[in-house]
Amino acid sequence: MPRDIITPADEAALVAAIEEAERNTSGEIRVHFENTCEINVLDRAAQVFAELHMHETKLRNGVLFYVALRSHKFAVLGDGGINAVVPANFWEDITQQVIQDFKQEKYAEGLAKGIRLAGEQLKSYFPYAGAHKDVNELSDSISFGTPKEDPSA
């Protein structure tokens, strides 16, 4: 189980990183852990993105950090609104940053760094619109396993 590797303290740190990143943007960030990924990691991340209803944000500005721990697979996937405006190598740069920490089994630290990087980019393209205009469209909680079974999704 990913919960054997990701401690409650790790989970709290990741939620805090998401909340911090989202404080300055209307963008939405989620983190999802699974044990294994038997298909192409981007294909699986796209499935999870859909299962978590991340494509339903008003500005199409959701970002998914997908991790299959035992398979050693990772992907960052942005929705169409984000992909239309970020630099071409943006997701690859975040991926490389995160993987550096993953290689040292610093999963939460690597993800937190990646979340902050994504938040900075989202801030420039999707600034926070204010408390009355900007609502948190997606849960900040970390999801585990099959999203359809995840009560936080």
C-alpha cells in the first residue's frame, strides 16, 4: 500500500504544499498514489485525472501529480487550459526536479517541490481572483488507490 510509504506527516506536508500553491492561483492541484501502473504512465495519469473529475474545473486549470510507488512511475499532467499557456518543457522540468528526490526515497519532499513549482507557474497564468470569486473546485486531499473507491475524490 502507498500508505505504508507515505506517512500521515508526509500526507499533511503535501496537503499544506497544495494549499500554499493554491493560495495564489485559481489553479487546482491534486496528488494521487497507487502501488502499480501496468500501462503507459501518462495514459494511467489521464485515466486518474478523469476519474477524479479534474477536467471539470471552470478554467481547465487542474494539475495532477500521479505516482505509482512500487512501479517507480511518475507523471505530472495538466489540463488543456494550462497546457495552452505554459512553456513546452514545463512539465518535464518539474518531473526532473521531483525524480531527483524520488531517487533518494524522499517522495513527499520531491512532490512538495514540484507542487510549489506548478503553483508558481499557475500563479502567473491563473492568478487568484479573490475569496468571493475563487472557489476551491477540487479537494486538496491526497488520494490513494483506485479513485472510484476514494471517498475524498
